Amino acid sequence: MDVPETEPLLPATQLPDPETKHFIAKQPPLYLQIVYTIGVWTFKAAISIALFLIRHSTCPPPNAILPEVKSYPIRPFLKNRIFRPNISENQHSPLPLYLDAHGGGWSLSSPEEDDKFCSFMASEFNIVVVSLDYRKSPTWKFPTAVEDIIAVASAVIEDPNLNIDTSKIAMGGFSAGGNLMFAACQTEGLKGRVKGLVGFYPPLDMTENLQDKIARRPKELGASGLTSSAGFLSWAYVPVGADLRNPMLSPRRARREDLPEYVYLCAGERDLLYNETRDMAEWLASPECARKGISGLDVEDGWSQGGVVWECARGRDHAFAHMMDWIPKKEKERVAAVESLYRRIGAWLLEKVYGS
């Protein structure tokens, strides 16, 4: 694959203090490298098959929007999916933009996996939704995926054929895609232009090791489905020698002023990433604003404070928005819960982000 020559989009990380060595990504022992290599490629194959079966075992809603697939010269090998709402021929006003990044542990999946979400958001809330692609690990390690997101997001925003209101831009992502969006919005060209940020169970703090993440979880919740893969997925994405405090890797280490005022975060109660997602919401929320409940949710399951909203999906694990439950009754409950979440996020975008 021919990759165009571009200037690095991420600044060099400064490592001024003597504690730096404790936060540098280290090369694991050879035997563990072998285990991780087998693990990540097996994971890529298994999850790809599972997603294929899910995608082809369910029918799209009758009103689903057929996306336009488009590449941009800055990354011609990346196929992005554009969802335009069905509007009348007489409506020519520019529309708000939402940029989506899919999950998959930085190593797999494609924008197609988010078609239901993107179609739903575009049709229900009359916004243009563009699902972005990026190169995957372990072939392409950090910061390649972040640079891809920055480059393509900027190209989308400047695309004259989309008829978007460039004063009304939000972005968000699922899991690893959320991590990439939290990183990208801090950079020159997107910082200040992106008004709102949505994170569905994103990894936000790479400085906390896997054992500590596991130890912080209540034992009665049992193991998270992410526990068995988190180690090799992080190893496949983070290059040896990287500073784990880099806010492009660990957005929890970013400066508050480098992130949008409006942020919506959610995670499943059983998710390995639950604590760092909740901690991020607590850190982002302005202490000068009163904390309020969310209509339709128990007070312990969600709150808003200033421009920040946090939700806990009770009883849910990682990737609950995409991974089907094969028991029909439970699957029906999951779909209803996910749609309710999407509706709350859409209403928040219209009221707080695009309406501000």
C-alpha cells in the first residue's frame, strides 16, 4: 500500500521528570511476545467472524439510510461512510456534523460495523454522520490511527459537498474509537472546532496497568469479557518506548482546556474500562456546577454536571452497544436500552452541543 508522505501531526512528547521511566512502554519477554502475537491475530480472526455473523443475521431497519462510501486524497486507502438525513428538496440549510470512529481494540473492524448507529443518528436527529476509518494494529502502531483520524476528520469538515455547518461539529467513538476521538480533538485544526465529544466505553488511561484495572473492579461483578484480550491489544497498539502519559494515548492525562466543554461518557457496569471512564467524567465535570439526574434513569445510573454527562449501563459489559445476546428476550432488552441511550445522546447533541 502506498502511503502519501505527510508531516507528523502529533508533537514530540516532552519527558522532563525522573519518574518518566515508570511510564515508558516496555518490551515484554520473548515468550509473552509470542503469546501476544498469537492472541491478537486469533482475536482479529474470531471477532471479525462474529461481527460478520451478527451483521448478516439481522436485517437493517426499513428506514435505514444507505451510506455513501468516500475516500479523501489525504488518505485515499481509507473508506469512510457518509450518512445524510432524508430531507426535503427545499431544505438547503447546512446541517450539524457528527464524526464517528468504530471500535475493535485498534486492531480490527471497519466503519460498516457502526451503520445502525450512524443511520439512526442521522435520520432521528437530522444531522450528517460520517463514520471514519483508520489503519489497524499491530501492522500500524500508535500514532498512525490518531493521525489518520485527524487527517480524515479535517478533510470531512472541509468537504464542500457535504453542506455541513462547521460551527456545529461533534465527534465520538466506541471503545478504541473513543480513545482516538478523545486524542484527535486535542490537536491543532480540531481543537476549538469540535464542540462536543461522545465516548462509548473508551480506554482513557494507559498508565494504569491491567492488574490494577482488574483489582479496582468489584469482585461480585465477575470477570469482564475484555480482561482476556486487553493485554495483547494494548501491546499490539502501543510501541515500545512510548510515554504512556502522552494525552494522545491516555486522554485522562490531557489538559482540561484541550478538550471540548461538552462531553458525554458511558460504560457498562461490568466493563473492565468502567472505572477509568467514570473517573474521566468526574474529572471533566465543573465543580462550580450543580449535579443533576438524568430523566428516565435512576440517580445512581447517570448524572449531568455543567457540560458533562455520565451514564452507567447496569449489568452490561464492554461493547454492549454492538454485541448481541443470543437469548431473544435479553437481546430485545439490550436493543431497547441501546436505542434509549442513543436518543438521550442525540437530544443532548441538539440541545447542548449544536444549540449552544
